Amino acid sequence: MSSAEKPSPPSRSVLVTGGNRGIGLAIARHLAAAGHRVTVTHRSGEAPEGLSGVLCDVTDAASVDAAFSAVEAAQGPVEVLVSNAGITDDTLLLRMSEESFTGVVDANLTGAYRVAKRAASGMLRKRWGRMIFISSVVGLSGGAGQVNYAASKSGLVGLARSVARELGSRNITANVIAPGFVDTDMTRGLPDDRRKAIVEQVPLRRYAEADEVAGAVAFLASDAAAYITGAVLPVDGGLGMGH
Ligand code: NDP
């Protein structure tokens, strides 16, 4: 078959949580450019230019349900879920309030559970689905000052691998991406000396661009990754090697 006759890859219905900025926005733009039907969630304001958006707070199950219903009506049931929304609230353990711990876990881990559960029914009906959870290198290595964040990101691995076991027979995969340090609002707030110290530990000696995380998501969403499930894919410049 000549390249002119090659069938184009299927256009999937994609939902990216927290897709109005940072890594989520890069993922959404990358998947839209690849021909998928992409909606991003945002908590306020307008959708990013050129993308469709739906209001959603992942800490609120009713808001998640309403967002999925809107996406289903606009572009069909979600076939590729990218659970990306996340927050940090760093401080050392002895100073960390219970609200800080549960708040971060609620957004990063319980939020992922909420969207995965809501996405699963449509994927089961379709006998096809891809769930991709954005974790962090810190979920595997731990991070001083990040007991809440690391616990939430580590929890995503158990969540994804359980989903992979439960739903694999229905052609639904669940994988985790563990980025290292990515140049976004989340890391731009770090003091310069901390940024410098981080870069010195990264074998590739730089932060990732958000689009480099998006490339890994696009791979896991593609037909080329059909036999990959329960995997944790690092996109960390080598920072987490050995975990
Ligand atoms: P940003 O802070 O730039 O963006 C976070 C996104 O999540 C925003 O769109 C934000 O929405 C959204 N969000 C936060 N809480 C909620 C909520 N309760 N409901 C819905 N949306 C919410 O972060 P990044 O782009 O850097 O991070 C994206 C993901 O990647 C996160 O899960 C993060 O933990 C992970 N990650 C980031 C790394 C980095 O170095 N930057 C490294 C490893 C992992 P809003 O605009 O409304 O606040």
C-alpha cells in the first residue's frame, strides 16, 4: 500500500482535565493537531483559543458528571481520558495541616478516581478506551515538603494499575505518565537556586517543555500503544532512573 492510500488514524473523543494552561493545554493542542476531537476542562474564564472547553472542578462529582454529559453531547463518549488536573501545597510534614493533605489528595487522586469512574461506562459500552493519568517523578521518589503531593501522585499508580486489571478484558488501557520538572506555572514559582539545584540532578540538564509530556500522551493514546497497560512512563530527563 502506498503512503497515499494509508488510512488516517482514527479521530478519538478526548477529554483533558485542567487543560486551560500548562501541561494539560500542551496535551490538548498536541492531540487536536493530530486530528482528535478534544475538549479541555477549565474552572473559570473562557476555553483556550481554538479548543472547546467545559467548566469542571474535579473535586466535585456533580461538576464532573455535568462536564462529561456536555462532552458526550458535543463529541461523543470520551474515548481518551487524560487526567491531568493537579495542585501542590508544599510544606514540611510537621507544619502540614490535615486540610492541606486532604485537599491535595482530593484534587489529584480522588479527582482522578471521579473522572475515571465517569469515563469508564462509555468506554465499556464502546469496548475501547484509554485512560492516561499524569503523575510525577515525585510519586515514586518522594519529595521533601511534598508528603501530600507525593502521596497523591503515588496513589495514581495503584489506581491506574487496578483499572488496567479490571477493564483490560474490554480493551481499555490505563497508564501513568511520570513527568520530572516541566516548565509551567507550577514550577516557575520555585526560587532560582532551587531550580538550579534541580537541573543539576537531571541527566539531560534541563526542564522539560510541556509539549514533551504531550508527545508521550499522544503515543499512549495511539494505536501503536494498544498493548501497553499498567505502565508508568517517565518523562523526566532521566531524573528518576532506577525507580
Ligand atoms: P499548572 O499549575 O500550570 O496547571 C494545573 C491545571 O490543573 C490548571 O488547568 C488548573 O486549573 C487545573 N486544576 C487544578 N485543580 C483543579 C480542580 N480541582 N479541578 C479542575 N482543574 C483543576 O500545572 P502543570 O501544568 O504544571 O501540571 C499539570 C499536571 O502535571 C499536574 O497534575 C501536575 O501535578 C503534573 N506535574 C507537573 C510537573 C511540573 O513540573 N510542572 C511535574 C510532574 C507532574 P486552573 O487554571 O483553574 O487553576
